[in-house]
Amino acid sequence: MKSIGIISHPDCLRHEMGKGHPEQPARLTAIEEALQKVDFKEALKNYEAPLATREQLGKVHEADYIDEIFSLAPKSGLIYLDPDTAMNPYTLSAALRAAGAVAYGVDLVMTGKVDKVFCMVRPPGHHAEKARAMGFCFFNNIAVGVKQALEQHQLTHVAIIDFDVHHGNGTENILQQEERVLLCSSFQHPFYPFSGAETASDHILNLPLPEGTHGQLWRKQIEDKWLEKMRDFKPQLLFFSAGFDGYKNDELAHFCLVEEDYFWLTEQVLQVTEESAHRRVISVLEGGYNLEGLGPCVVAHLRAML
């Protein structure tokens, strides 16, 4: 059986943004409990996420911004960077582990230690821009990993599939001029962060979809607008910005997706890129706030990888 490296760290459980905040430590606990019950546990290998280095962060974020995040880290209480995004005394370490996990995952896959990786980390990252924290995100975890693949492993074709229900504005902001990357993002529109629908780019394929989108429409749009272009692009490595907040019962959005939809997307993407990417995958947790649905959705995603 193929293997999946599960990269995480206890620091990711210590980051909290206040009572009742949807981006809560219980998200990781829900995933861990679901993974304990799967019938493919022998395929999962656990790894500890390292701290991202300033050099790695500097590939995607401005130096002054990195300095600001370090300087704002509180010794107690909460510091709010925007109305939704706050730091407690453990946030900086958690954010560094989350970004470090993705770079480490790239190294593990590219050196053949594992076939695929799931970064079970928080805080998420795809809203973090070059010089702005927002939407629960501090560092752009997936962009850090992409730069690791491009620069440390000399890849020339990398694909990102961002299926979070919110547009990955930060990833687009950082990689908008990087033509070695094919960025495919599906999201509810109009909806937070109210971006992406007007993007015109040969290597950024945004898929704005209306409130109430269900699996049939979502799958049809992906088939029509992504899959052939992914095949033609011939990515050597796949990244998933794996946000499960499009799930039907998630209170932070208004899509109607179910576990089988996430299985389908993962399977389809791996099939059309199998020849070029050799089924090499780095998946990174983004959103997903319904605790009953999050674990089963992640399990479906990982099962399709296998």
C-alpha cells in the first residue's frame, strides 16, 4: 500500500483566538479521532513539523511583515491583527510549524520518504498575503511549500488545487507572477474575501460559484474548466489547499458538498496528472469548521490519495 505522511505538531493545538472562534484547536482533534478509526492506518506515517525558517518565509513574505508578526507575538492574552485574526502566546510557534510542515512535506515526497503528505496543521494560510495577515491566516503555508519545490528541488511545473470555499487571495497575491505554478481555486462568490472573480491569467484558473452550489454543479465546472488544463500543464508535483468548509453543514459558508465530492475531486486530479506528477501530493489543511463533518471529509480526501 502507498503511504501518506501526516505532519503535525502539538503547538498547532495551543493556538487559540478566543472562546467561540470557529478556527479552534478542536478541528485537529476531530481529524485525529477520525483517523484513528480508518481501515488504512498502516499507510499513515506520523512526522513532527519543524519551524519554518526566516529564509523560507522570506521567499513569500516581505521582510518587514515577518518582523512585524514576530514583534506582535504576545506574552499573554490576545492581540488582534484584524477582527477575525488574533495571536495568543502560542500563535507564532504554531504558524511557524504550519509553514514549516509544508516545506518539510515537499522534502519528504521529493526524496521518496513517503508518496504523499497531509499537513494536519493550523493556523491555515491561504488568505495570508505578502504583507498582510487576514482570514485566520498569518503565513501562507502552501506558498512556502511551493517555493521549496521550485527553488530547492528545481521543479518547473507545480499545480495548486485550492478547494476551500473562500478564495485563496493570499496564494494568488504571492504567486500571481509565477508562471511555473498553475493555481486552480474554486470558491463561493460573492463571498469573503470578495476577490478572485475578475482575475484574468493563463496560469490562475479561478472558479467562482454561487451560494447553494452542490456537488453536481461543482464537479461539472471542475471537469469543464480545470481537468484538461491540468493534464496539459503536466505538473511534477501537486498541492491541495484542502479547505473543507464547502461541506453542506458548515456554518461559515453556503455550499452543499459532501464527503464523496472531496473523494471525487482528489481522485480526478490524481488521475489526470498521474503521468507527470507520479501521484506526488502535498495536501495542506485550510478551512473546515463543522466538527462532525471535518473528520469524514478529510478521511475521504486521504482515501482517494491511496
